[in-house]
Amino acid sequence: NQVHRYKSSPMRTHEGKIIKGEKVQLTPREQENLSFKEKEIQRIISYISLQDKGQKIKMKYDEIRTMPLAKLKQIYDMEMFKAIDLHIEKCLSEVEIVLISIIEIVVERGLRQQDENEFFGDILISELMDKIESLIKERVDSEDRMRGYESFSSIVEQLIHIFFILNQKKYVIDDMINICIKVMNKNIPVILDKLKNIQIEKQQGKRDEEKRIVVEVSLKRLVQTIQELGYFYLAFEQNAIGICGNIEIMMLNTVTSIIHTNCPSDFNCPQRTEILQSQQIEQMKNVAFETIADIAINNIDFRNFLIKNHNIIKHLIHFIITYTSSNSLQKLQTMLINIKFPQHPILLHL
């Protein structure tokens, strides 16, 4: 596979064709001297033209997911992020989307490390972070103005997911929070509807595993973003009242719908939605309850709304008994205590 450079930054159409930038053939010596980081990116780009590109790209993703952490940090350093930045313009080409997916996998692995600042240091000081923020604003604005979009695109979800992972527990500017809220409000109901349709199709004997996986990956991103918004709310509750108020509204209008998914039929809950049960759905409900609990602890009006409009106690007790992991148990029990619900025979055993 030949490696090429460009006299100016190439701009790509959605088909991935070059519409700006003059292609220049590299000499053998230039190819030899090309940095390891750029060679790695060119190797990834070369997969796009292969007949079995889907398999090759999946293998690359799996390699990054399982790579020893020390090696991952060695490869994906500031030089690599700067090199990736040069290949990303508008996130419209297949190459750009693959590179964004790789960044997402890398930062997800970093999120699970104790010393996140050390892991994220290089990407935070590279120009790639500014590029991601700019792309989020451009894509959301563009898609928001286009009629016929039932939800924001997967690439918008990915970019927001990356941005908020990298900015967790740090200062995030107000307009980025509001953009995130806009995307969540639009995309969560659509994803729940898609999961509901998958459940209906399954009952009819139809099964589209690929569709289910795509929807659940999208769901996973949004769930983690809900969690990051919860962290932001707790960190800035007293200093960002306007934005935190917007987060509360989003939680009440959108995230609360999650707690009604697959709730027991004998609740006779008018908001109940039946969707395909899975580990991802349980995690989604877990995060929804936890984030709502974070906000409810010091917010009487929020708690009263949950009690009056969502029968929160009944749903929460059932979820604690049935699904919740021990790590989440204390937080959800604290929510029950803070709601100051009268002693309940089931509650006494928790």
C-alpha cells in the first residue's frame, strides 16, 4: 500500500474522495523516514480500500481494546493524537469515522484507570480536543437545521461521548453542556423506541442482531454521558445554577423515561415501556437511577416531582431488589432515605 502526503490539508466528501489538496507520491526514503505514528494511521487508512475492510477494522478495534495498557499509552501519545488531528476535517469520510472510533476506544480504556490525568494528559494538551469541540458544534448545528433527522447522528454521539469523558470532573463550558442536553433529549427517546421495535420484531420471529448491536452501542454512549452530566451537576451545583437547572429539566423530561422500561406489569404503570432485556438495559437503568439520586439528594422539589409523577419509590425498591449491583446499592438506598418515604415493609429489609 502506497503512502501519500498532501501539499494542503485534504477536504473529503462523504464518499471519501479528495476534492482539495494535491496528492504527492512519497519517495522510498521519505516513506522510510515517515514517523511510526503516521505509518500506523496510513495502515488503518489502507483497510478502507480492502474487500474485507469490515473484518480488518473490527480486528483493529479489538486489538486496541485488549492491548496492554503500557503499550497503548506508548502508541497513543501526543504525537499520535496530533497526527490523527491532521486527518480529521469534518468527520464525513469513512476514514475519519474510523479514526474517531479509535479515539473513543482509547479514552474509554483511560476512563477505567486510577490515574486518569496521566492517561489523558497528552490528548488534553493536543490540538485534537479543540477539533473535537469544534466538530460537535458544527455537526449539531448542521443536523439541527436539516429537516427529517429523527435524531442526531452516531458520530455526534461519539464526539460528545469522547468530549465528556475527557472533561469529567473538570470545568466544561456552558454551551457544550447545553449542546449535550439537546442531543440527549432528542436521541434517548428515539433509541428507546428502536429497542421497543426490536422487541416487537423478536416476538414476531424476526431477529436482526446487527441492528440490536448498533442500537445498544449508541445506548452505551448515551448512558455514560448521562453519568458524566451527573458528575458535573454534583461538582458545580452551587456555581452553575442555570446549567444545573437545565440538567434537572433534562433528567425530568427524558432520563426519567428510562426507569419505566420493563417495570413490572402489575404496577399498572401508564408510562411502562417493554423493550428487549439485556445487560446494557440493566446498566442503563442503574445509571439513570444513580444520576437521578445524585440530583434528588439535595433537591426537595425534584424529589417531590419524582414521587408525584413517577411513583419513584415503587420503581426504585423493585430495581434495588431485582437488579442493582452492590456497588450501586448504597447510593440508591441513600436516595430512599433522603426522600423520607414512610417506613415501607420492603424498605425495612434493605
